[in-house]
Amino acid sequence: MRRNGLGNGGGSLGMNDAVVESGSASADYSGDQDGGHHAGHGHGGHGHGGLLKMAVGAIGVVFGDIGTSPLYALRDTFAGHHKLPLDELHVYGIISLMFWSMMIIVTLKYVSVIMRADNKGEGGSLALLALINQHTSGNRWGKGIILLGVFATALFYGDSMITPAVSVMGAIEGVAVYRPEMHPLIVPMVVVILVGLFLIQSRGTEKVATFFGPIMLLYFGVISVLGVASIMQMPQVVTALSPHHAVAMFIADPFRGFLAMGAAVLAVTGAEALYADMGHFGRNPIRMSWLTFVLPALVLNYLGQASLLMRNPAALESPFYFLAPEWFQWPLLILASLAAVIASQAVISGAFSVTQQAIQLGFIPRMTIKHTSTAAGQIYIPVINFALMIAVILLVLVFQRSSNLTAAYGIAVTGAMLIDNFLLAVVLFKLWHWKKPLAIGLLLVFFTIDAGYLGANLTKIPDGGWVPLLMGVAIFTLLTTWSRGRALMRQGMAEGTIPLEVFTKSAHSSATRVPGTAVFMASTAAGVPSALLHNIKHNKVLHERIVILTVKIDDVPYVDPGQRSAVKDFGNGFYRLALRFGFLEETDVPAALKGVTMCGEPFDMMKTSFFLSRQTLIPSDKPGMAIWREKLFAWMLRNAASAMEFFRLPTNRVVELGSQLKI
């Protein structure tokens, strides 16, 4: 077992007792108000239904984001905030830049390399952080790596807010392309669609994927056919895939070429969501879908749009929609709108996965997490779903047009991608021990491309790029405040900890014993819970049987009933009990206690009381962090999910004992 500190004072990175190990992992759940979480570690999830079925499901959920980039990526490169001349040099140059960006960033970096770095099948910046955490605690730069990983996570939340807004709006704006008089209806239609999308999240990723998968298969097939039909009218456009066209554009027009990268990066948005969604379907189905179906479809469609623009510059208003013949325009609009909804699903699912990991690592308070399938990574988090819905609708109402939102889009994506390179560097050198020339060469390519894209997007800060930065800073503040506050709380609580062996000997003879059983919930398997200390201090009594209970969530779907409990008898009626649950099992403590036979007589719920600790923060003479952060932490602490509800404890048998704590 290894725990590593984020801040000073030896605070645990796994503030909720999340344990990061190479072999297996478990999470201790506390009855304390500030302890515990509702998450098990994710697996790949692709052992259910076969590779092909999971690959189709991945197309329906994972690739919606990057799959709808053709709706606006090429258009905004030439008609966005930094317009390019619509000539062969720039059209071919941008197509070349987009193609090789997809090959290097998505195919090589994420699909081939980073997706090998998973945390029990889960992906995302925090998965990388969890992998390297045990290797950085003794290094000077360990804290910096942790903070970078947290900021990448904060940026991903910003992306999760912007993607649904820009994708759905970019699709619905096709209505105005075909019927300009319907333009005033675009924003109301987008809001209605987005509300409907968030309302169906509780049905689970698997059910959503089953519905969305065939639609996205049809979508990618259609955009491939439209692309091929346009390419056939100008076959030489396929030469745009040569990298020399991108080089030629930068040599001939370096400044505008650099600015154009800010829009060209839209072709690879979704790569981070692809990685974060890995726990829902597994790496092999995602790789299969990308290489055999999604990537070819995107390349063909971009080439088709390039051919159309070279033949008809007036099509720049919407090269994606004008690819379709007149009779197919409305069906394409409907199909693209459905695909845009699915694009939103990719980042919503990714946000759920990332939140689960953040809880495991102690950066977010305990939340209710519902498993929606037998696949470990397929979850639903009501609080995150509601918060994203509000944020997305506000973005739609404020920005009104997809072209306004694309200015804000790239910074969150490229920022997270660049930070992933730092985390990947540690993985390559410390975990995988790659040969230095190969690792350095690969990282140099990734850093150069991602830094260039981020630099180009930073020029869009006045045009809306400030939005994801503001969101990122706000979320980063919340995550680090919770982590630091938990570290200080654990440090303060540990100062008064008494070994249970010592306590049992002194307490047995100094307090009156009363009939019944008292179960004291403990976040760790050492020391005496604060609720027990306060009970004997104020009530001067002890029950005949004292059970100190720690609940652990194992990294398996279900725990064998024979391995559910482990007991240590300290004599004089004192027991330390550990209950283990799988991540798909409900943590029904009363039901589990009925099967425990090693704590003396069987448990009778009518004679059993459950004691939970509740800490109230008070100002400290020497505060461990700024007063405003202490107040923010106290607010987060008050709003953490109820331990009583999580453990299914009978409400009429629960006693909460509060204590004041300075941090």
C-alpha cells in the first residue's frame, strides 16, 4: 500500500483512501463526513459482447466528438477568426496539416502509445497521473506533475462543456444553410436537443451506445460516400495528403499558416475524450474502430470538401452540407444533427469517467455514482450530468453561433494534449523504461506539434478563448482545494489517534458497559475512530460489543461471499471488521453484517447502533491554507454525499457525533 502527498504535511494524494497499486486496488470508505467515495476502478469493459459489438458501440459513443469535426473544421479555417486565402496552396496545405495531425496526434500518440497507459482499463489524464504517482513522491518535480495532471483534468471539464454546444449548434445551423428564414429557430432547437440528451444519460452508456452505434455507422458511411463523389470530380486532390503541402504553406505564408493551426486543430478535437472513454469499451475495440472505419471516413470527407472548395469557392458557407446533392440535403441535416448529439455523448461519458478517477484520487468529494452496466467503466453521475447541462445551455445562449464557440474550443483541447506529453514522458522513462533516443524523439514530435497548436489557439483568447481558461482555473481551484483540505484534515485527525490495542485496555475498565452492539465506521484500518473517542468522553459508556468497521471497494465486479469479511478480535468485546464489496455491488452494510459470524453472536439490527463521525471546521490560528480556500473546502465538505445513504444504514439506528477541527 502506497500513499503519496500532494501538499506539505504528509497528506495523502488519495484523500478518500484510494490506493494506487500495480497489482490490485481498493478504496476504504469512511463513515466520516469527509471520507469515502462511490467508485470502483474501471476495467476495459470489452469482455462483454465481443470485440465487434464493442467496436460498434465505441463508434456510437467514443468517436462522436472527432467524427463531427468535418461540420465546421475546414469552414472555420478559411472563414473563421483568422481567414486564409481560398487557393490551392492554402487548401492543400490545410488538408495536409489536418491529415498528419490526425495521424500523429490521434493515431500515433493516443491510439498507439498513450492508450497503453491505463489505470485498470480506465484512461484520461488522471489515469496517467495514477500510474506515475508512486514514482514521483520522492522527487522534487513530483508535486508539479500532479498539479499538471489536475490542470489537464480541469481543462477536460471545460472541453466537456464546449463540445456539446459547438457540435449540436454546428449541425443545426445547417437549417439556415438550406432555409435562411429559419435562422431564429436555431438556438431554441439546440437547447431542446441538449436538454433531451442530458435527460437520457441515466439510462446508461451501454443502452445509449446500442442506439447510437448504428447511427454513427451510417453517418461515417454517408460522409465517406459524399467525400468520394466529390473527389471523383477532381481526383488530383488526393495529393493534398502529402506532407510537403503543409510545409510549402508554412514556408510561403508562415504567419497566417501559424494562425490557421488554431482552426485546423478542430480536426483532432476528441482525442482526449477518446482516451478518457477507454474504460467504457476497452482499447482494442477503440483501436479497431478508428483505424478501419473512422479515420478513413474523416480523410475521405475532408478531401471531398477540399475538392468542392477548389471547384466552387461559394460553398465555403458550409462545405460539409454543400457536399450533398439537393435531394439529400435534408436527410444529411438530420443525420448530422444526430451525429452531433452523439459527439456530445463522447465527452459526457468521458466526464463521468474522469470524475470517478478524481474521486478515487481524492480531488473531488464523494458523489453518488451509479453503475449502469456489467462493464465496470459504464457509469452515470447525476451531479456532473446536471452541472454540465446548465453550463452547456448557458454557452449556447451566450455565444449564439458555432463560429463564436470554436474560438473557445481549441485552447482546452490543446492545453490538455500538451500536458499529457509531460505525463507521458514520466511513463516512458520511469514505468516503461524506453530507450532514451526513441522516447526523446517521439516526445519531441509530440511537444512540437502540441505547443504549436496551443500557441495558435492562444491568439483566440480575446474572441472567446478566455472561456475554457476561466473554467479551467475555477475547476482547478476546486480540485486542489479539496485535495489540500483533505490532507490537512487527515493530518489534524491523525495527531490525536490512539492505537486500538492501548485504547481497549484502558477503556474496558474505565467505562460502564451497556447492552447491545455499537458499530463505529472508520476510514482506515488503524487507530481509534473519533466517534468512539467522543462517545466515551461525553457519554461515559461502552456497548457490550464494539465493532470498528472499515468498508473496502475492491477492483472486481463482485466479491465471493466467503471473502466478504475479515475480523480481528482484540478481546473484551472489541473487534475490528473489514467488509469487502465489488464495484458493481451495493454497499449494503446491514445485509453484509448478517453474514458475519466471527464477531461473537449474530448481528441484530434492532440491537445495533451505527456511529458516524462528522467534522466541523473552525478557523485556525495558523491556517494551513488561505481563509477563502478554507471556506470553499468547508462548503464542499458539507455538500459531500451522505455516508448513511451510501452504506444503506437504517436511519433510526444511526448516531452522528460531531467534532470541531482546525486545519
